[in-house]
Amino acid sequence: MFHKNAALGDMHRIQNWEVADPTALAALTLAPADIGKIAYQLAPQDILFLVDDSPATWVSLKSAAGGDLTQVIPIACSDEATPLTTGTAKVTFRMPYGFTLSAVRSSVTTAPTGSVLTVDINENGSSILSTKLTIDATEKTSTTAATSAVISDSSLADDSEITIDIDAVGSTIAGAGLKVYLIGTKT
């Protein structure tokens, strides 16, 4: 992981090691100077903080944060300026891994006016939402929608085909710059 300081234009490493699994973590050669450093473990996914080098004692930041590391998969569904139009499969992609959804949201750069913008998310042709994702007229985000989206299928399979449909656009101004965000954890 890296942190970019945009004002300075430089990169700073915010982890000291990236390891494949607990066996690789245990194989690290540690010294007292390593106390306070961070390791990113790929499987199972975790961020660990070294509190002692002999014996190696790691504290899981994932557990400290209350569970799995939340990930966001952002999907651009249009360009930034062209008015949105309704239609199925406006975007199609395959899930890069299994994923358990905890939330979905959407945003636009130009707000719809006159009526609500409605979006559906499908896995292998079936909607994963029992109440579709909406952005209210004059708003730019679904987080302020009068009706929240309800996820009916939270388990997205590895390599499943995901499509994004636009079911309704603003009646006066359609809206533009649609993004959809899948929020959850890798399974």
C-alpha cells in the first residue's frame, strides 16, 4: 500500500511487508527496530501491527476495526458530460473474486431533475436488489435518497457477470457522470 501526498507529489510506503499468508508472516526475520511496523497479509486478508519481535507478536488491525476489511468496487457507468439514457447492460464486467455486499450506492456529476434516476445491478442476469438504487431529483448521490436500495442477493460469485441497468433518468435533465459503488468484503 502507498499513500500519495498530492501537495508534495511524492509517494510514501505505509506498510513494511506484504506477505502471502500466516506462514510467510511467521518466516519474517524481525529485529527490535521493527516494532511498530505494519504487514499486509493477502490470505486471509489482514493488516497487522508488530508489537513485539521476540517472540513475534502481531495485532490484527482488521480485528481491531471490528471485522473484515471493507472494499469498494467503483464502476463508471458513463462519461462525465453526456446525458444519461435508459437501457440494460450499460456496463458489463466480471467479478474479479467472490464478494459479500454490505451496501451499494451511486453518484452523478450532474444531478437529474424532474424525476428520480433509477439504477439496477444484476448478477448473471438477475437483479441483486429488491428495491432499486435511486438518486432523487436535484441530488448527486443515492446516500440522500428518500428510498434506500435493498440488497436481496449479497453474495456475488467469483467470475459472475455483473451488469448495470439505467431504468429511469431525470425527465428535465437526465443526469450525467454516473458511478455505482459495490461495498463489501472479499470472500
